[in-house]
Amino acid sequence: MDEFFYNDHLSGCRNISEKTSYLEILNYSNRETPTAETHTLSAEDFHNFLKREGVFEPGVGNFKNGTRLVLQLKAEDPHTFSPQVISFETDQYKALIREMHLPFRWLETSSAVGSFFWWKLDDNDGDSVLQLVFRKSDVSWNGFSRGWEMALSYSFKTRITSGFVKGTASAKLEKIIKQLIACASPDSHPLLLPLLILNNKFSTSNDQEQRESRDKLRQLEKALSRRYQMAAAPGYVASGDVELDSINRDLTDYHCQALWKRPQAWLNVVNRMQEAMKCFWDNLPVDAGPNPEELRKLHNTILCRLNFLAIKLDGLEHYSHVTIERLKLQREVMHSILDQRESRLSLELAIQQQRMADSSRRDSISVKTLTLMGSVFLPGAFMSSLFSTTFFDFGIDMNGPVSTRLWIYFIVTVPLTAVIVCSWFHFDKKLTQKVVDDNATEVDVRMHQLERRITERIGVRTGARVRTWDMNETA
């Protein structure tokens, strides 16, 4: 069934071309130094390398074990890790699977997400073969796929680890291959290369990144909640106010960093690798080649390293979990600050609108009152006052003269009018100043009233006694 699905997927795959090389490490018990070669692999030599023919024929000597890999260490095609894309010609890919006894299911993992490790013990015409697939290739950055993958098989009969390794430049596989050459002698192990990948993934630099994220988190906490006696980050406080835009952006970045390389997912990989290690050792034949004690030492070393990584990842999981929870708390604090600012702004807008409405109403009433009073009393009062004076003499003959002392009327009327108008201006100024003074404390008063009403409503709805503290009050 696996072969059926393999052929079905292969028929829908797209072929691309990548620079290919090979690595061959062969350990002999009668030689002081192992043979380790890595060179570019041309299309003409590809099948010879797989079948160990021509220049790749086995050497003479007491063979112990070895590693033979097809490498594509700097894949450059933007879609090299896209689903259903293979970096070989179809006949080359089929030969790679067949000659190196790689798992058919490897092709189905091209669309796998997250850290993926799978292993299986297979039988190949009486030869037990340990097959495994290890990859992390679900990242796409600016239109380019990034990551790495490996498909390996270990033959218990030939004691050779064969397979294929591919990665982009960001995976830094060249460094890992150099470590493999150094560690694969005098003995080779099928789980050695996956261990080196995992060990480089969680080196001290990864721990340092987590520490730096925690330090940046402390700066955020200082800016938002004043938790530490330390200076806040330079871009978080400007003119005594908190720069929420910068904090929101950095909160998102730090949250992504804390979620990157999630320890729990990689801890599951370590557990599955330990299962594969047990399967390898349980199925290792009694005649494991010359000097089996050296292979035992290497096997125990890998087990100890896996146990070390498991403990390290467990601590990293708790550390990153605390960081994520504290980031969530700071985001809630930031949202609380935003809500408070929005509430204050809404209240101030409502108060300003109320002020405008009150002012308009007062002005309207004043204008209407003055207009009404002037319309009703001013004409009659003016005429009656004018003609009731002794300056006019309306006799029967209607020939009364106008007094020559008419100017006395204006001398008295004009100052009196000026005094009344000035008194009105003085009264209006005092009234305006009183309104301004009342408005100065109106915001706080209305906020306290609003808070008290909300508290009373909460108490009525929940039956709980809610008390708010006025920080200005003294005990």
C-alpha cells in the first residue's frame, strides 16, 4: 500500500534542480584513519554512487560501518520545500529510494508542518532496515521556502547509514556535516546526524535568545506597570507618557519569539528519537562488526545527549511558558490603559458637549429676555420719559416752546446708561468666571459620580460590596 501511495504522489510532483554533492565516511578496523570524502556529484556519477560502482566501489579492508549521503546543502530554488516538489529528475529520485532503501512515505511528508520525526523498522529481503525521516521545512519567508530535511536508512546487514540531506543556507548544514565527519569515526550511528541537527537547534545561542526576550519583557513591565527599579526602554516613555504604539509592536515581536521553537514539540521529537534508539539497539545483531564496544560507547553517548536535551527542553518549556503568561498580562495591562484613556476621552467629550449646550441655552435665554423686555418697555418708557419732562410744553394751543435746557436731560441720561451697562458687564464677567471655575472641577466631580453610580449598579446586580479607593484621601 505504501508503494501505491508513493507512485500516486510521485506522478503529481514537480521537478526542480539543485546543486548536489555526496558524503562518504567508511570506517575500517585495520586502518588508523577512516575515509571521509565529500565532493560534487554530477548526473553521470549519480547512479554509480548509489550502486557503489566505478570510483565508488568498496575498498579493501576489515569494514566496520559507514555513512553514505547525497547532499544538497544550499538549496536555492524558491519552491524547494513546497509540497509535491522534488529536487531530482524522476528516474534519479526513484533510484535514490530504491538503492538506498529509503521509506516510500518520505514523499508524503513534503507538506508536513512543524518539527517532524518518523521512524520505522522495515524488512528488505531478509535484511532489517531502520528507516527514519526528520524535517522542519514549513517556513516561507518573502516567497522563499526555508528549512531542512533528511531521509535515512540503516542496514543491519551492511552496517551502512544511507540517505539524503537537503537544506537552505539558513539551516547551516555545512557546519553539521563537518561535525558529522568528526563524530562518525571510529564508529557510525544512524541517529548521530539527527542528534547533531537537534543539538545545534538548541545550542547556547537559543538559551541566550530566551534570556534576552525575558530582559526585554522586564523593560516592558517597567514601562507599563512600574514593577522593577530599573529604567524603561528608551522608546517606551516620551514626555512622561507611555508610548503604547511602540509597546504594542514590541509585545507582538516578543510573543512571536517566545513561541518560536516551541520546546514541547521538540521534546516530542526527542522522545521519538529515544524510541528509535531502543529499536536500533534491540535489533542489532550479535555480530555487530569489529570492536562492538566502541559502537556501544557511541550509542550510550547519544542516549545521554538525548536525555540531556530532554531535560533542557523541559526547563525551556517552563521558562517560555512563564514568559508568554507575563506577556499576556502586560497586554491586558496595556488594554486596560487604553480603555481608561478612551473612557476619559469619552467623558470629557460628553462634558464639553454639555458645556456647549448649557452655554447656548443661557445665551438664548438672555437674548430672548433682553429682546422681549426691550420690545415691550423701551419704546414706551423712552417716549413717556421724554415727553413728560418740562422741556416740552404741550398747551391747548399746541404752540408750547422747547426749553433751552434740553441738554440737562442728556447730561443725566448718558452717564446713567453708561453706569447701568458697565454694571451689567461686571455682573456678566463674574458669572462667566464662576462658570469657568465650576468647569475646572466638573470633570473630576462627574467622574466620581459616574464611578459611584457604576459601583452601586454592580452592587445591586451582584449583591457584592464593591469599594473604590480614593488615593487622595488619607487614613
